[in-house]
Amino acid sequence: MASTCEHVPYSSFLKLENSSARKNSDSDSSKSSSTYKSCERKPVQVENREENLPPADGGIHAWLFLLASTMLEALVWGYAFAFGIFQNYYSAHKPFKGSENIVVIGTCAMGLAYLIAPMAIVMMIMLPRLAPWVSTIGVCMVCLSLALSSFATNVTHLILSQGIGFGIGGCFAYTPSVLYMSEWFCRRKGLAFGIVWAGSGISGVLFPLVIEWLLGKYGIETTLRISAVALFILAAPFLYWHRPRLPPLETVNHDRLNFYFLGSRVYNIYQLGNTFQALGFFLPTLYLPTYAHSIGANEVLSSLTVTLFNLTSVLSSVLVGFLSDRYHVTIPILITTIGSALSILFLWGFATSIPALYVFCISYGLLAGGYSSTWSGVAQQIQRANPMADATVIFPFMEFGRGIGNVVSGPLSEALLRADTWQGHAHGAYGSGYGLLILCTGVTALLGGVSVVGRQFKWI
């Protein structure tokens, strides 16, 4: 398996493929062939001359690609996760004050960035010559959308620009990381993805503070324009390194567009857990500041709840990715789901003071923040059950499931808050008006581990 990731001349690809085919009857060789497909794309046309490729799993080019992917992840998702700051501002200032659909802006921005990921990946596979330019197109769309939103005079304008435009552009900006990661990292793919996901945690700490300061000092129009320029300046130097390891194919490799895995039991069990986990994952970051304020925290102390979660989720993303490379993926899934469910139900459920709430924020970030870093291990298990499946096609469908959870969680949380009848009748945070919300968040976190049960019953 290691030999397929080394410094390989183009003329050796056919030999590697033929050797893999001869060993295909052996189960271990089948696993190696699956890994080969995700790490080295077989060219449709092999030139007579030899072209040397930069090494995978190390070397300056691989690390520069990882740095570029992490930076783009941080810029796109760090800004998207900071929408709560904009939501508070829009709700309190004209001409948007009193509008009913302000929450839709953030839902479109994050939801679309997840939901259209499969379409973006398919487009890049179908148009291999365009694929290296997609992240550049995405960054330009993000910056243009923010600039246009600064001229908005109603919420509909914001939904179209800061919501839909930002979501589509953000998806195009970061999805090439998914497409090309299998070319640059093979043995340490889980760790590599963990580092990339950690980027949004780091920016999730910094962006809310910066945006809050800009809004207070300059107002919404100037803040959005500064954001557009700043994001472009920060992203532009890294776009050159956000590129494939292998030269673009002359023709479309239709073998990669194999979707039969969508009907497999293994995929659907992992996806079910992934979607359940996403249903509750975003709720604490949305409501922790409000809950903190309700138990006596000022604005600074309230916003610190989200900062602590984002900060600790950085470590969680890297650690879970590391574990996914070394153990069966259900092991880190078990740790994250059981740990996060217990922290929600007990630490948040009975947190009636600011210090106790901070303990929950730290533990929740450490335990739940790295769940998406298991996707590399999940893709390996799906490929074992479906050898023709391509990891770069599996990943965006996991993002699609997370997007469904993200979109549904907003209306679900509002319904839970309206239906809560425990206020004043239950202990701790369960009697604060957030009881049903906390319970639902804990249950969905636990259901995120359905694949662990599936493995015990040999369903996967």
C-alpha cells in the first residue's frame, strides 16, 4: 500500500494497475487496490515521456496543499460560524430590525455550503480542466457576495447575497480540498483532514471578536466591505497551492462517478448516525450565549462560551483524525458520541453557574468538535463494502447529510423552545426553558453512534 503513494513516474501506473488486478482475488489485496484508487488516479492517456510526481504524505508540496486547504476552510467556515454576531446586529438595527427571516440568511450560508458539495465534486470530475480553478472562483464569489450584501436594504437582499451567494461560493472554495486530499495524503489522510477541520475552529475563535469590534466601530456596511477585501487578501496567496497532485486528465474518468454505494447498508448506517449527530451539534453554539446571559453573564462572558467551544474543537479535530487513521472508525465515533451525550445531559443539564457552563463548553468542544474528522475512516469502511466507490465522492455525501442536520436543526430548536413545559418545574438547566432543547441535543448526540451498534450486530 505504501508503494502507491511514493514518488512514481507516469509510465509505472499501468504496471501498478495490472499488478493490483492480478492480486484482486485476495481480500487483503482488494483492500490495497481500494486504497490505490483513492490515492493514485489512473490516467486515461499515458504519455510516452515520464513525468515525476511530487511525493504524497510528505514533502513541501503536500504540506503547502494542506496549509492552503486549512486556510480556505478557516476563512469560509470561520466567517459562516460567526453569523450569530450578524444576526444579533440585524435584529437590533434598522432597516432589518423586526424582520422575520433573518435566521434564513445563516441557514442558507451554511446549509448550501454543505448541501451542494456532491454537485460541486461531480462538476469537478466531469470538467477536469476547470477543477483547479474552482477554489479561485469560489473565493471570488464569497468576496463579491459580501460586498454586494453591504448595499442591502432588506432581508431578501441579504438572503440572496450573504446567504445564497456566500453559501455557493464557500462550497466551491473548500470542496477542492476533498477532491485532491486523496492524491496528496494516503496513510495519514485522517490526520490531514483533522488539521483542515481544525482551521474552522481557530477562525471560529477570532472572527466573532473581530466582527463584533468592526460592527461597533464602523457599522454593517463598512464591516461587510472590509470583510470582502480582507478575505480575498488572506485567501489569494494560498490559491496557487490549492491544486491537484496529478495533472488533469484529457478525458473524463467516469469510473469515479459510481454511486451504487448510496444504496448499501454500510453507507446508510454511517450516514444515519452522521445526520443524527448534526441535528443537535449546532444547537449549543446557537443558544449557549443566550443561556449564559439568562443566568447572569454579560455580553463578553456570554460570547466566551462559543469561543471556548471553538478553541477546544481544534484539538478534538486533530485527535479524532489521528485515531481514525489507527483504529476502526467506530472507536473514535464511540468516544465522541458517548462523551458528548454525557456532557450535554449532565454538565449542561445541571449547569446553573457561569463556571459550570464553561466546563461544559470545554468538554463539549473536546468530545463533539471532531466528529467530522471520522469521515476519512468512514469512507474507508464504505469502500471495503463497495470497492468501486471513490472516497472523493463519498465525502461530499457525508457533508450533504450534515447539511440536512444543519438546516433542520433551526426550525426544530424553535419548536422545542415553544413546546417546553419544564420551566420552573425541573432542576438545573432543565427548568430554565431550555430543557427540551438540552434533552434533544443529548439524544441526537447519542444517536450519532448508531454505527457502533451496527458493528456489534454485524450490520456493517
